[in-house]
Amino acid sequence: MEAKLNADKTDWSPFPYLDDQDVISVQRGPEPGGLPGAYRAFGETLRGLKTTFGRIIEGPVTIQYPEEKTPVYPRFRGRHKLHRFEDTGLEKCVGCSLCAAACPADCIRVVAEENDPENRVSAGERFAEVYEINLSRCIFCGYCEVACPFDAITMGHDYEMSDYNRSDLIFTKEMLLAEPIDRTPLRSEGE
Amino acid sequence: MSQPIRNAVTLNIDGREVTAPEGTMLVDAAKHGDIEIPVFCYEPKLGEPVGACRMCLVEIEGIPKLQTACSTPIRDGMTVYTQTDRVKGAQNAVVEFLLINHPLDCPVCDKGGECPLQDIAMGWGPGKSRFTDPKRHFQKPLPLSPLVAIDRERCILCYRCVRFSQEISEDEQLVLHERGDRSFVGTFDDRPYIAPFHGNITELCPVGALTSYTYRFRARPWDIEDAGSVCTLCPSQCNVKFTVRDERALRVLARDNEDVDDGWLCDKGRYSFQMLASEERITEPMVRAGDGTLAPVSWEEAISKVAAGLRDAGTASAVLAGGGTSNEEGWLLQRLLREGLSSPNIDSSASGARADLVRELSSPALGSRMRELDYADAILVLDTEPLNEMPILDLRIRKAVRRTGAQLLVASEHPSSLDGGAAEAVRFAPGEAAELIGALAAALGAPGYEDDGPHAEKAKAIAELLRTGPDPVIVWGERLFRTPGAVEALLACAKALGIDKRLGPGLLEVPESANGRGLREVGCLPGAGPGLAPTQTGAAASGIRDGMVNGEIKALLLSEADPVRTHPGSEAWRKALASTFVVSIAMFDDPSTAYANVVLPAESHAEKEGTVTHPDGRLQRVRPNVPRPGQIRPTCQVLTDLAATLGQTWDLPDQPAVLAAMTDDVDFYAGISDETIGGQGVRWQELASGRSWGPAVGGRTDNQGDPPPASAGSGLLLGTYRDLWASEVTERNPALRFLKRGQMLEIAPKDAETMGLENGDGVRVSVNGTSVEARVAIRTRMEAGVGFLAEGLAENNGNALVNGAGTRIEVEKTAPAAEFEAAGMGQKATVLSLEGEAAAR
Ligand code: SF4
Ligand code: SF4
Ligand code: SF4
Ligand code: SF4
Ligand code: FES
């Protein structure tokens, strides 16, 4: 439909089209009743079902979460993990707070303490007495992992962190050091 | 010598016209043009630059080699380049060299995040090192003192700490051992670095080589907030900032103010933040029950109890305001007392300062600014030991002597740590201040004074040196008020010197309490109301005590005051407090609070909002930095509520309102507001209201106690002095506890010989049956016939024996020094235990 400019109207209107003209062309469905009506009711449904029946032989692909879990990619950024040295068992984290400085969500809290040489917690002079991440604020950007000079904190693969209580989402050092109860399956190369 | 006039010099730095006063170093001049030249060793607070680190190299037209900008004064027409390839090459090289032996353990280093070496390596460094050999190694971290850890690997040998120790605090303990890359900082004898200002080196060190044990690993710069306040632990009123993390003060840093502290702090101020969050603090109002225990009550109940007690006493009430009390609180206290209870008995110190003399001494013409010390020709220190009573003043005086060659004169009862640098140091016996100053007045030609006494010779020598230049400054201790006639003589000296006719130089009083000057000016002085206006005379501290004993005074309100500990006559005070209704506004359960019927919690200088007045008349703001713990309420509010309960409606809802009302009331504070005070404070003498100061009229309001009893008996004359560490602060802060000291009887070698005493012997010192235990310390720079005890100790307080001037003591040997040595309490043992303390860190 071609819009006709309301050029010969004498009284000026901000709307430059004639009142009885549609500005946009509207696709109208067929009027109800008759053959066109029946087509309207079932035609498109059948078109969709064609695809359904066409693929039914492939079997179900639904993943039965939470009994089953989607494997994640190796670089997936899930819940953080703190690490220990494998040989000595000392914590890698020295409590330097660089992760806290890097965190854009300001959700890491580190309170450092001095190591007792007799009873070391970490390898350096200091260790993290308190290490907390408030996962309800974390945006999983991974900056903390990048900032850490000792690879003490890395983004793990767990993504199941929902809880009933906000304060339960503050993960302490012990929780972050512990192995996750359930391992999230990892997608292998090329999968 | 007066403040030199410095002309403006114009030079060209990196193509920018820069104008700065002559004598400025290039580094500082560059800042006028917004150009930054990196530095490590340069710190103007430390005096002359040394050019040790070479970080500040710049190219100057006409000079073939690169020059250190920190030690090159500017010249007119100089052309300087800081960005050329040559300069960049040199900067890269210096950083690369510095990092060769630097461990780069930033993640575990306490300085990380606020480290000049990090910043400069980032901004001016080459980015990588070509050095692949092993680095130099030291054992680390080691205790340099019980409070400071040293990491020698991180040291970049900038000499700042050594210069501080050698040239600022002049304790001369820190030196640089060895040569070349083996150099390391340590004390000359490898003992712990124990000195009253040593905490400053942790702030000076541009790397993490010197760190405080109290702040070690507590927080990073991004975890903290900084807020400024004023330290009210002594009259220095240093400008401080608290490092606050999670609403707790973790560190105290200097907030440089050349007019007050010159950028230094004493260790008492620096390490006393621990007591703020102490478990021992009183955090709720308490009332003493019948069985003598304190039970917490609601504020309303406490206030009504206080009001009832005060109302009962009526005109027989009294107030003692202590050093931590702010001007506002002092003003409210005196108003509460004078208006609410029609009682005139209020005092703020133990000296018995006379209102008429205070009025005369407060004249702007007589007073001296702190800064004036830097330009003084001669400095006379009269019966005060700045190190103990106003520590920062000690550094300021040393600076004047060292940098501008001021003549230092010391006249005191007790040997002074300034004696060493003094051109003339004289001793006089306790109670003889008036004679000595009188002789000085005579030597200076003041009318009405004659010099024929035993002090004439010494006085002449001092007078002569005082006249070396036109600008003398006399630093005197409020203690002089304790000797009748001494302050009058001092005024005569000042007039004879023409001090009142010249702007600038003058008298600087060292008050006995932190806000001593402010409290008097707002009216906490018997016989002087707000603005020192003459009012009805009341009892001074000693009068209040005696009045309490004999029943004339029935109620006492203590505001952050602990007379049992700090005032003469501890036993009499105990008796007085035990026999009356006592209300104590206190932070801790101190010896006086132990007698209080009602205890109200006090705010600390990190929580309070208010103003204080520096001994030179500078009003400064105390700001809240951390939340008030527990139930603590602002004292201003408590006093207003109390007044309301007593039927006084003041309509002073908060501190700003009180400040406004107070400045209205105190003539010479007129026009002072939070804005005029600002971050640096303002001297009222320099405002319009102060300049119009007229000698306030008002008769002599004599509130001096009884004349001192004539010295009788044959024993040693008792002298007392205040010790920096003999205070509650030392005991309430774990970090400072190792400095807690025992009582010592200081005597001259001659007396020791006649009495058969040796250094370290245990003695019992008694006066009229009261006695204290002490250890003998023989001091060579003392007059014979006098024995000195320290005031303010928790046990064996020297104040217990003081009983007016001219007290004589009996000394009885209780145990020989060897016995103490054997019991591990000897001098050697003390040093060892300190080392042990340090090593235990
Ligand atoms: S992933 Fe990002 S938001 Fe989460 S803790 Fe690390 S830095 Fe903070
Ligand atoms: S996790 Fe890494 S960056 Fe964070 S405090 Fe520990 S060591 Fe420092
Ligand atoms: S001194 Fe500075 S550069 Fe050196 S380790 Fe400490 S933070 Fe890093
Ligand atoms: S310890 Fe610090 S202040 Fe002292 S010389 Fe070394 S780097 Fe300089
Ligand atoms: S700052 Fe100039 S040589 Fe160190």
C-alpha cells in the first residue's frame, strides 16, 4: 500500500498521512470458516510435526538433570578452587589480597596472618587466615585467577551453587580448599 | 633570625615555565609544573638531601653529566629536561640495578600496594632485568626492635632510616654496616632499637624493609580506609590518620603538619591504637552497687543517678577535666557546673595555674608558634622535659639546633635529654624555680629583681646567650605554676627580652595535659570562665581534694581524669575519692575510676568529634574514625542530657551546635568553625578575633595552695618528673607493654657514695610513713642532695610521696643490686628480656 502524502490538506496536521490510510501493511489471516479456516488451524501444526517425526529415530537427547550433568568445557569458569602444593601439602595462597584487588564485584575478603615457622600454613611469610568469596556476588569473570601470582586460586568447573540462604553462599577457605563433593564432568577435546 | 624571605625563581622544565621560591630543590620545583621526578632517598623532612639513590637524575642544559634533582637547587633561567632518552636510560638503569638484589616478594611483602619501589619500577623501570645470577640473601624477617621487623633483602640502601636515627631523633642507634652489596641496616651494637620515636622509620622506608609488627599482614591499601584525627595523648596534638579495616583501627600514620608535628609521631601515639578496641574498655554506663561491684545500667538510669548525686551536692560539686577532654566537652562541663549547679570548683590540671597569670600569658604578643622554633636564635627550655611531656617538641628543638644553629639553653630540676646539645644546661633544686628565674630576670635587667642568690652566675650565662639574637623562644613547663613566683619571674624575663614587642618569637608552654590550653580557654580553670573572663574563684585541684576530705565538696565529676595517678598526693586523693560521690567519664577502669559511684564510658580520640587547642593556640579537629564501641555515646550529648535532667535546657543537639555556642562564648574563638579549622587547624591569634585581644582586666584571683612548708630534715629533697611511658597508655596497649617501667630513685653520684648505694640497688623511699619501692639509678648530671622519682607509674607512683614543695625523703636500702641480677631483674636481664621479646616475634 502506498502512502499518499496529505499534501492538499489545508489545515496542517503533524501526521502526514490521510486518516484512512494504513501506514504499515498488515498481513491479515484468512477469514474464519471454510477450507482456508481448516488450513489455518492445522497446516502449520503439520508442518512442525514433520520435523518431529522426521527426527524421532534419533532417540532422546534430553539430559536428566540433576541425575545427569552436562559436561563443561575445560576453560569453563565455575566455582573457585584454592590449591595446595602436592608435595608439601602447604596452601599455595599467601594471602596477598591481589585477587581481592582485581575482583570487579568486590566479593573476595582476605585477612592475612604471619606464618609460624614451626607450623606453616603456606610457603611464604604470610598466609590467608580468612579467605572468603561471596559467590552470590561473583560474576565468574576469572580476574582473581589471572591476578594470583601463585596459581593458588583457579576457576573450577562446578556450577551448582544454589542455596536457600544468601549467607551460605559465602564460601570459606576450607570450602574452597576441599575437593568438590561431586565432580562436574568435563568435555573432552573435540566433543 | 626571622623566617627568611625567599624570592621567586623562574626556570624551564621540559619546556614549561616553572616558578618556585629560591633554594627549592629541582624535584620540588618540578611539582609546581606538574612534572614528577621519581625519588627514593629524598625526603625533605630529613633535612639536607644526600643523593644516595640516584633515582632522580635529570639533564640540565650546560652541565655535561646528569644531575640529581633532589640535591640541585634551582637557579634563574635553568633549563631542565626530565624526559629525554638519556634521562630515561639512566632511570631504567637505576631501577634495574636496584632490583638486582631485590627479592621482589611483593605478594608477601607488607608494603605491596603502597610501595614506592613498585610504583617507580612500573613507571620508570625497563620492565625486565638482564641479571641472572643468584641474588644477595639475608636472614629475614628479623626483629629490629620489639615493634619493627627488618627485611634486609628488600632494603635499597636509601639511608632514610639511618638519617632519621642520626639526625632527627638523634638516638644515633641505627647505622649501615658493611660496604657495597653487603651493606645492611642495624643498630650499632646489634641490640634492639629501643627509642621513643623509632616507629617513624616504618613510615619513612620506601620499601618493605621496615615494617611494624602491629600492622604486619593486617591489610592491603585496598582493604582500608584512612581518616584523619588528632592524637590527644599528649600536648603535642600530632595530626594522625587511622588506617581502618572492618571498623577497627589497625595503624596510626602521621598526617604531616609543619605547624604542629613536622610529620613525625612518637611511639606512644603510633602504637596506642590497640587500646581502642581493647576488651578492657568501658563500653557501657555502670553504677556501683552496695557490694562495691560495678553493674551495667541503662544510660537513662546512669544519668539520673549522676544528676541526683550532683543535685544533692549543689554548690559543693566539683569537676576535674583531664587531658583527653575536648574544648566542647570542657565548655559544657564548666557550664554544667557554673550554671547548673552554681559551683565554681573546676580545674583541668594539677599545677594550680593562676587565672590572672594565665590571662597575661595567653596574650598573642607573648605566645610563640611551633614553627617559630625553626627560626629561633636561642631556645630556653625551662623546667620541662619535652621528650617526656611533649615528645614532638623534643624533635623540633633538636631540628632547630642542628639545622639553624639555635643556641639551646636548658634550666631544669631533672636532668634533661637535651642537656647534651645545650650551650648551657643548669640544674636547680626542686622548688627553686622562682629563685632561678628571678635571677634570670635580674640578669636580663627586669625591674624589681635582684641577682645576689646562688644562681646569679648561671643566670648571667643564660641571659647572655638568650640575647645572642633578636628571636629567643622560651619553652616552659606548666609545672612552674607549682612554685609560687616562678611564672611572675618568667613574665618579667619575657618583657625584659622585649618578647611582647616582636611578632613571632615568644613563650611556648608545655601544659600538663593534652588539651591543657584549650580547657583553660573554654573555662576549666578556677576563677576564669570561657575566654578566660574573670569569674567567681573556686577551688583548684588540690583544693578540691582537700575539700573532699574535709566534707566541703560532696560530689566530683571526673572527665577523662585520673588524679590518683597523675596528681600529687595519691593517698590523699584516694581518701578524697572514697569519701564523696564520684562520677568518672573514663575509657578504662583506672585507679580513680575504682572509687567512682557512677562510671560513664568515654570516647577515644578516634571516635570523638570535637576540637582541641594546641599549646601554641592552634585549634584542631578531632574526628571520628571508627564507630564508638558498645553503648558509648558522645560525651557532648551525655553532658547535655545531664544538664537537661538538672533542669537546664540548652538546645545543643550535637557537636557543631556546641562548637558554635562555645565560639560565641569564648571571645577570641569568635568566628572559628569547622571550616576555618580545616585539616591543618588555625591559630586563634592569627584570626581577626585574636588580633583584637586586649589585656583582659580582672583582679588577681589567687587560687594557689598553701605556701610550701620550709624544707626540714636532713634527707634528700624529693623531686618528681613525668616519664613518657609512665602512663596508662603503656599498659593498655599490648605492643607497648614491654616499655612499662619500674620506679627508679635517681640520685647524684656523690649522694650514692655517702649513702652507700650502687646502681640497681633496691631501696624503700619514704615520706611520713608513706613509702614506695624503687631501684637506684645514679645520674651524673644531677645536683647532689636531690632524689628523683617518676610520676604516674601504676605501682610505686612518685606522686604518692609528693606533699607540697620541699618534701624530704628517707631512703632505706632493701636489697643489693646483685640480688636483682640473680633474680633475673637486673639491668643486663632487662636488656636480654627485650632481646628475647624481640626474638620471640
Ligand atoms: S571470578 Fe571475578 S567476580 Fe568472581 S571472585 Fe573472581 S574476580 Fe571476583
Ligand atoms: S589466592 Fe592468590 S591472589 Fe588471592 S590472596 Fe591468595 S595468593 Fe594472593
Ligand atoms: S618492597 Fe615493594 S617492591 Fe619490594 S617486595 Fe615489597 S612491595 Fe614489592
Ligand atoms: S631499611 Fe628502608 S629506609 Fe632504611 S636504608 Fe633500607 S630502604 Fe632505606
Ligand atoms: S632522590 Fe635524588 S638521589 Fe635519591
